[in-house]
Amino acid sequence: MVKKEVTVLNATGLHARPASMFVQTAGKFKSKIFVIKEGNSINAKSIMGIMAGGISQGTTIEIQAEGDDEAEAVDALVQLINDKFGE
């Protein structure tokens, strides 16, 4: 299992377009991927879960992945967040 903490920097957080980009990126990987926010585990491949997670700007989350491509999955999602989803 690979896990990394990251702080959401973009203005809208993980809502609407950024949430869609996040879920699409997570869906490219075979690993099981979860976002941990305040102890709650959210399936990173679920648009409804991510949007309902209330992950706003300034929120620190942990991204966890387990599987064959776990490191690549976590790195790709952390990079997406650090790049502010291209905003």
C-alpha cells in the first residue's frame, strides 16, 4: 500500500470539474484507490463519493492505493491536486 498526504489548493476544491478529473484519473489505474478525509474513507473512483466528501480548498487529505500500479496512481493524483487541476 502506498499513501501520501496532500492539501487541496484549487479554489473550488474537489467539486464539479476537478472531481470529475480526479475520478477519471483514478479510473485509469487497476489499484484500489481511496481518499481519506478526517478518518472517512472515500472510493476515489466514485464521482458521487468524491463530490459528497466535502473536500474544499485548504483541506488536507490522504490518498491511498493498493495494487499493481499503486505508486503510479498515488503520484498521478497528488500531481493533479498540486497542479490545481489546471486552473
